[in-house]
Amino acid sequence: MAVVNKNEPNDHGGADGGADGGGEAEDLALRSSGVLGGLTEGDEIRALIRSLPEIHGDPRATEVTTGRFLVIMDRYQEQPHLLDPHLEWMMNMLLDIARDEKSPPSLLHAGFRCLYIISKVRGYKVFMQLFPHEVADVQPVLDLLSTQDPKDPDIWETRYMLLLWLSMTCLIPFDLSRLDGHLDSASGRAREPTMDRIMALVKTYLTVTDSCRYAAAVLVSKFVTRPDVKKKHLADFLDWSLTAIMAANDRLMSDIVVMDGTLQSLAQLFKHGKRDDFLQHAPTVLQCLDQKRLLDSDHEMLRKLSVKLVQRLGLTFLKPRLATWSPGTPDVEMLDQEEDYDIPEEVESVIVVPLILKALTYEEKRGACSVGANVRDAACYVALLITTVFDRKVNCRRAASAAFQENVGRQGTFPHGIDILTAADYYSVGNISNCYLTISEIRDLATRALHNLTAQAPDYMASVLPQLLRSATASDLHGRHGAILACAQITHALYKLAANGDRPATDIVTPDCLSGFKSIHQALLDKKQYRSFSGELMRPAMCKLIEKLSLSKMPLKNDPIIEGWQWLIDDTLRSLHLVSSRTRDLIRDSAVAALAAMCDEYYQTQPGQADPRVQALALGCLPRCMTRGKLQQVYGPLLYSMGDYTTDSRGDVGSWVREATMTSLMEVTLLVVGSAPELLSPHLETGTTLNWTAPSQAYPYITQLISLPRYRYHTLLGLTVSVGGLTDST
């Protein structure tokens, strides 16, 4: 809560506030909430500044005064704009001390320290604009800065503010050489040109260990970009900077400081300088950074500055383009010429794709929470789609969606761009459940795009499959989903290419990849990833993989994995009532498509004829509703299959059919006996006509099943259910 001095007058009215009770209530509410309405310590600040000439000789009194000044300013850290109406008079009072030639060093430093405190709270970019920058200010500021000791740790605030002041004086529109006159001093020795003096100070302060090197970088951006300075000193300054970087050892702290200052200055130069002036130097700077490998440095600040500089180099390489709707747009003919503009090769080294991909998923634990949203937010503007849908932070999802929309509109080269934008607009991605359940269909669109792109680079796409297989069984749910879909689409596309050349798909898909495809199902099953919400994504994805592998004619006939896939399809169709309504149709259609493709490829003994064993097992899996009233169609094929004694080089292969038939007969019979035994009456050959609705006739035959251990439980269960209660005959 903000501290309020009760003895100070109210700047907005009298001391007692008059009769305006509403104003008092509002003021009290603002104070209690910590929200400030304006600068209330103006009189105290004036008194503190006026006291500096009197107390500067007493270090203790000076420390107390500047400490109180700091406490007052710190109150406005969160609302620095409240200082804006008062910045000018505070600066003028403090600069009067600096301009007075009679001011001793201790008073001078006390004044500049107060200036630094104001600059720290309000921000140097705003505060430095108020420094006077007439022609008459250049030499006094330069002379005063030249008398300072760059290594004195007690007065660094003075040097810091003088560097910022000198930066503003460099904005004068006159050639600096005009300030030199004849360069003759009173002693008869030639004076150093103003331009050279400033350049020497720049190089000195870029290598100091305190914050003055940041102010020196600001001075570089104002000074070296001047038309008169860049003609004489730009090339030399860049050469000095790159030489310092290349000669520095990032193991030595002193050299790290040098690299920090020079990188700061280069980043400022390529930000504020004109593209035409710096384009010819950009490749040399980029080559230096590549050779120094600063992106791999152990020091975070060096990595940050190198990334900032590389980004600004990239913008320098790229030719600026005017929007077609902006004023002063060139004619259509000029725009057509811009369309033929070739992107410089250096841009490829500027856009570091692995780092961008890493940034999209960057997350770091900090205690009990995690950070990284800002990094992902920035990366969204380079690689967008995945983050648009699946980042857990709404600001990252919306930033990615907005940037993706911008690129689709301007470039027009994104596959399914309009479809994706329709599903994942700015408002849709705000709802996280909508992103994870509905918009996840975008992954399917993305994998279809991979299918189409495979024809352009089949060898590369085939080399991606091992990486996708590792992701297909990883812990990340959405990564698994996308990887499985991508495996399916890429494999099918490779099969089509191979088929066009009269080759099998296995010529492109390696045996290791085929083994990987077969292992996915068991891995998901072992990890129980077919259950709950995970299952709503994994089941249709696996069905899509089964379908595409079957259509690709992978050599899996009689492979044990077929039974595993069949179980998955059967279980998926049996469990449809357990999944959410929004995904039920998708899962059903995926399972049916997978079953059709698998049966057509792996269940045919010869074209047009299915494996009898599979037929028998399939009949045993029919649900109860499909067997009611159709037992003749069910039992007929089963009983016929019991006589299959086919033999070939493998022996009695018909035994497989008979075994499958007996399994299905048992399942069907148990189902009927346990629920509705009367359905068997038209189909059992007993030699007599039985009335199954009469207990006295049905009971003697049904009870015979009790002697068979396999049927005993189900028979007793059916009898118990059908008895219900006592009747005349039971």
C-alpha cells in the first residue's frame, strides 16, 4: 500500500478538501487500493533539490537526502506516467547545478544521481528526450564527460546521465566539423576534432564494467548514424567492433564485458540505421557471429544479444515492402517487380529453424510453477499452427492464431489455410476444451498435407518415419496422435509412388519402420492409452494407421498383429456408447474403414474368397440384437464349417477353421441359452416337436446341458432367470 504523508497539502485542492465529500471518498478509495492519482510530493522534491548545494559537503546528509528522493520516486514505479507533468521542472532544477561552473564535484554528482533516479523510474527513452540539445550544449557536455574517470565506481550515475545527454546533443542538424573552428588551442597545440573525441569516448565506455556501457550503446545509435559521422567512421567502427568480438575469450569476465558492449552497440546500430547504409556490412557481421558461435555461448546475456542482433540483420537483408492499402503505395508495375525479388541466401542462416521449434514448446520449471509463455508467444510469429491449437496459455494460442491469419492473408501459400482459420480463429482458440477436442482435426488436415508433399521429396519423408515412430509411443498425447496419423499418411503416399514404378512399398519403407508400425498397438495397450479421453484420440488414429497400412499392402498376412488390430476394431465398435457424442461418428467411421481395408487385404485366401476361420470367428462376435430371428443364418455356416478337413503342405489347415467354428458355436449357444433359450426351438433336431414355452417339455432337454462343465454356469443362470417364481409345473 502506498505511504501517504498526512502533513502535505493536497495538490488537487485545499488541505481539508472543502465540502466535497464525494471527492474525499474517491481519494480515500484510491489511496487504500494503492492506486495513485498524481504526484503529491512536489513541494518536498523541490525542497530536497534546493538543499543539495547546502549539504553536498556532508556525505551522510547527502546520502539521507538522495535516499529520501529515491523513496519518493519508487512509489511511482508502477505508474511512472504520473511523473510526466513534473519531469521538465525537476530536470531544469537539477541541470542548473550541472551548468554552474562553480559547482563542486560532490554537488555535481548529487544532482546527476537524482537525475538517474528519475530516469530509472520513468525510463531513459522518455526522460532523455527532455535533455536540452542545442548547439551550445555539445561542447560543455562533451568537456564535462571527458573529465570523468571511467573507472570510478562511486560516480557512475554522473557518467551514465552525461552519455545520455551527449546522445541527445548529437541530434543537432549541423555538421560536427563546424564546431571545431580552426582546431587551434590557446597553447598552440592542435585540438582534437569533436567527432574524434566522441568516438574515443564511445569506445572507452563500451568496455566498462558498469551500466554506462548501455548508455554508450545508445550514444552509438545516435552518433554513428549521423550522415557526417557514418561517412568517416562507420566502417572503422564496425571493424573495431568485430575485431573486439573475435579477439575476446568468453571464458574471461573482462572479455565478456567487451562483447556485451559491442553487441549492444551493433544491435542499436542495425535497429536505428538506414538499411541502405548498413546492408553492405550485414554479411560481414553475420559471418563474424557464425564463426564466434555466440548462440552456443554459456552466458545467457551473450546469447540474448546475439539473437537480437541476428534478428535485426535478418530484417536488414529483407527488402521492405509497402502494404497495398498504405498511402504512397507504388504503382502496380512496381509491385510486380517486387514479386520477383529474390530472398538473400543469408536469411536462411538467420532463421534458425531448430531453435524456433524448440522455442514453440519451451517450458522451464521455477519452483512450484513453470515459465516459458513469453518465449512461446514470440516463437508463434515464426511457426504458428501447433501453438495455435495446443499451447496451454490463451495468450500464446491467440497470438499464434492472429499471426497465422496474417500469413495466410498475405502469402496465400498455406495448405488448407482458409479451412484452418475457419476452425481456429481468434475466438475459437480462447476455449481450451474446444482446442483439444474440436480443433484437433487440424492435425488430420496437416497429415493430409504431408501425404501430398511426400511426392515432392519421398526419400526425405521416408527418413522422417523413424522420428515419427518414436513420437507415436511417447508420453505426449497430442504428439502421439499427430505422429500416428503422419505415419499412416506418409506410408500410403510412399506406397502409391512405389506402385507407380511397379515396386513394393517395402522398397522404400524399411523393415525397422514396419516393425515399428506393428509395435505401436501393443505399446498403447500396455500403457492403457486406449482408455478415457486418450482413447478418443488414439482409437481413430490407430484405425487410420490400420487402414493405410492395409491399403499399402504391407506384408503382414498371417502376422499375429492382425489379431491385435482385429481386437482393437471389435472393442472400438463395442465401446461406441461409452465415448462422447462429438467424437462417436468419427471413431465409428474410422473403425469401419479400417475393418474393410484389413479384411480386403489380409482375410482373403484368394481374390473374392475370405478365410473360413475368420468368417467363423466373425459370426461368434455378432451382438445379441443381430442374432435374434436369424439363428438359421448364423448356425448354418457354423455347422457347415465343422466339416472343413482341408489339407495342404502345412497339414490339416481345416483344423484351424473347425477350432474357430467351435469357439463361435460356444459363444453363440451360451448367448442364446443364457438369455432366450426359446429361440433354439425351430433349429434343434430332437426327433419330436417341442413346445419350448411349456416348462414341462423344455426342462428335461435344457437340464442335460448341466452335465457339461463349460455350459453348466450359463445354463443354471438361464434357468434361474426364467424360473422367476413358483408355478403349477415347477
